[in-house]
Amino acid sequence: MKIGVLALQGDFDAHRRRLEALGAEVVLVKKPEQLDEIDGLVIPGGESGTFLKLLGEAGFEKLRKFVHVKPTFGTCAGAILLANEVENPKQSGLGALDIRIRRNAYGRQIDSSIREGRLGKNPIEMVFIRAPKIERVGPGVEVIATEGGDPVAVRQGKVMAATFHPELSEDTRIHQAFLDLIPNVDKTRGIFSAGPSLSDELKQQGLQKDNW
Ligand code: GLN
């Protein structure tokens, strides 16, 4: 199993270290053709507008095809890239997640913070850096983590996104959850493996998606 980390800019190396610590073979993806060699991809934080510029039209198109068929996990700017609707300002998204996401949504005063959110019912540290906010989640999108009532990590099929930076906390659960989406890995552990789905749990707690 080879996992790519898009390494055009941003904090790709922290993802590489985390994925390697969890036993994955990691490839730093700097050229579109490397997408053909990997089983899953992480799109790191950075500046989503810069990613779009560096990808160019052909790179964007190749990446768009990839994220519609292979497991992909975007953090922060990566989450923005995966969305189908981007605000503040409007920009193109890869359309792999049916969400509307607003860039730099917390304002300048709290542009970076460490907060405690929930992964399902369990507490988890979340590092936010000039974070976007998920303003709408479509019907096919499962909310897997929340912070103060807001969805901050979501999954739709094999695509996951978080508006925070799990690669900067010691907790490995979010990256493990992503690796669990990739065929041929041990499915006996991780948050998608057993019991009711996390969105069912959240609904039981009255945190329905429509409330956001
Ligand atoms: N503010 C950045 C953007 O809009 C995202 C910040 C991040 O990835 N830490 O693309």
C-alpha cells in the first residue's frame, strides 16, 4: 500500500512522518504522473489558492479524476480543495465532497488556536490554523468530528477532510481512520470498523447535520 502526500507546498512532511509511523509507505507527490503509482492521497494544509496555481489546469484535472476514484484525505487547505463549493473568495474545488466551505472563517484574532473537539463522542485535540468552516454538508456526507457544534471532519465514501491539522497533534486516530479507508489494510481497528456509524452517534446526541 503506497500513500501519496501532495508535496507542492504546505506542511506535507508532518503527514509523511505520521503515515510512516502508522506503517504506510509514503511517496511525496510532486508531479501529476506520480498519482498513477499510489493507492491513496493526502492533500495537506497550506494556501488553497496557491495549490490551484501550482497545479495548473492539467494537474487539477488529473487530481480531480484521482479524488473521484481513490481514497483521499484533505486537511485545511486540502479540505478546501476537495469541496464542491468554496466561499471567501469563491474558487474552484475538486468536487469530491458535497460541502460548502468558507476560507479563513474565524477572523484574524483567532486565526490559530488549539481546541478540544469530539471525534464521535470522544474528546480530541484540534489545531486550527487560518481554518475554513464547513457551512453545509450534503446528504451523502458523514460528520466524523465536531468542535463547538460545527462539523470539522467529514467523510463521503472514500474521501475525508478535516478543517484542523491532525498531523500537528500526537493523536493518530484521524490518520488511522483514513488508512482504514484504503483496501488491503487491517480493518479490525479504527473508527469506521465496528459499531454504529459516527453520524448515527451524533444524531443520537441531537447533533444533526441540518442544525448547522
Ligand atoms: N487559509 C488557508 C486557505 O484558505 C488554509 C490554511 C491552512 O491550510 N492551514 O487555503
